[in-house]
Amino acid sequence: MQIPKFIGHEIFRHSTYGRWHPLRVPRVSTVMDLSRALGWLPPTQFITSPRAKPAALQHWHSPRYIAALQRIEASQSVTRQDRDLHDIGSVTNPVFPEIFRRPATAAGGSILAGELLQEGGVIYNPAGGTHHGMPDRANGFCYLNDPVLAMLSLRHHGVRRIAYVDIDAHHPDGVEVGFGGDPDCLMISVHEARLWPRTGNIENDAGGNAYNLPVPRGLNDSEMTCIRDELILPKVAAFRPDAIVLLCGADGLEEDPLSHMALSNNAQLDVLRGLMGMAPRLLVLGGGGYNPWSVGRLWAQVWGVLNGWDGPEVLPDAAQTVLRSLRFDGNRRGKNPPEHWFTTLRDAAREGDVRDEVKDAVRALLRRKMR
Ligand SMILES: [Zn+2]
């Protein structure tokens, strides 16, 4: 068994979608810096992400869209047609300096992961997880769809049965476009009900291969444990996948500004722990997450868990320095961050009652026959 590999890149350190966009905060660089500060990222485990070539992206995205992204990056301007056809230049999907290179680097990492996992193993690409991207247009901060490209890459390298598990606060509408109706792909998504993009209601099975579980606001750790133990793990086990792709968004955590769930980072990590070892190949992607501290603390721990390392109770100074240097301008959560956002990785558990609506929704999905 090979040791887990971390795919990263420096492009993510200074790239921003603009001063007021939720993706103005650093994320991947925080994970890399924290991991290095903890001695968790030796060169033997780090891979610099390649940038995907247009030809590789065109396995799912349209050539005219890829060409538009490259042209817009060069000119830093959009035409009326770019807005109308590709939804670029909106508040959500703005023009920014690395508008092609940044998503192409995240996608290049995910495509490479599909290739490297041919022989089995564990790969972490925290820059990946852009699950809203559509074949011909940007969608929900996502210009490309690297989870789809990762799964196509796995398929290209002979890996057939893929379980895609998505615990981001938002429904993966783009991935559903890519793999809906594919009997060799099992898709499970847990996402906040009635949150953008408002797809993924419980009746929607994406053509027969998806379990969509919308959850109420305030979802707590106990509820996520119930969902994990009764839905996610049994369904993945029964599917007997050749590979698992886990999208581990950090926007379901309580401190996130874009959702209303109330998970601690233990909940996401417990889903990861449960899935480890259930298939010979595991790819973990990032996803959403818009509070720089909760993203960094969760995603660094993801890398620790993949390696079997527990973080220290109290972080060493070098790691605290990484967290203390983060800024969250324009958000009240950035004004007086609690001390434990600097000194620890692990949240206190946020347990609570498992509400009937959560139990009922899980049961409804368990009763359903897949086509
Ligand atoms: Zn999200």
C-alpha cells in the first residue's frame, strides 16, 4: 500500500475572486502551511498539481467554454456573450486574474489523482471539489467540475465502480449532470435543505443512482452520525466500490457564513474515518468552506486522519502562527475570533437530539429501491 499523497499548488495562496467574494479567503495554502508546521507534509508525500490542458478538460467541458475561459483570463474582460452563454462576469462567478489557471490547476490535480489511483491508494486534493461546474458554464463559484473529471479519469484508467459521497452544505448539481443515471456510480449527497442551488430534493434520484438527503438547519453531530451509520456507510458497503470519492466541504460547519448547519469538524472527520478502507482507492476533495479558520482546521485534520495522525491537543507555535495570520475582512466572524481557532484543530463536539425529520428522511431513502 502506497503512502497517502497530497496534491497542492502555490497558485491558491494569493489567488482571490475579489475583495467581497466568499472565495477571497486563503484555503489550500492554509492547509499546506498547517500541515508543514505539524511536520505532516514531507516532500515524499507532496505532489505539485499539474495544470490540466484544454484537451483534458474537454473530456467533459465544451471546447468553446474552455476557449472562453482562456481568452477571458488573457483579456480580463467579458463579452455579453460570455455572460449569457457561460455565466461569467457575474457577482457569483467573477472575472479574476487566474480565472483559467486556478480551476485548471485544481482540475489537473483531480485528473492526475484518477491516474495515480489506478494501482490503489489514498490521495487528497483539497483544491478540488468544484461540484457545481457545468459542461458549458460556470456555476456557484465553480468554473470547471474537477470531481466529474476525476471520476472520468478513474474510468479511463480502468476503475469502474465509483461511490461519490458529498458532505458539502450544497447539493452537487454539476456532478449529478455528469454521472446521473450511471449504474456504476453511486452518488450520496447530504446537503442543507432549500439552500442554493435548491436541487437535490429527496425524491430526486438523478436517474436511479443518487441518494439525496436534504437536512434541516442546525444539523448537529449526532444527526450526522445517524446519517453516516444508517445511510452512507451501509449504502457504500453494499455497492462494493472500486473507488470512493469524498467531497469534504467545510461549509456545513457551524462557523461557516454561507450555510446554517451546526456541525463540529468531528462530524466530517467521522464520515471520512468510516469510509476509509471501504474501497482500494480513496480520493478526498475539498469543496466549499468560507470561514478561513474552519476550513484550515478541518482540512488539515483530513490530511492527518488519512495518515492516521492525531493532531496535538494544543498546536505548536508554528501552527498557531499560521492560524493567527489569517484575516477574514468583511465578516463579523473575523472581528474577534475565539482563541481556540488559533490554538487547536479539533472542535468541541456539537451533539444533540436526532430530530424526527432527519430520521424520517433517512428511512425514506432506505426504503427506496434503486433502479
Ligand atoms: Zn458548498
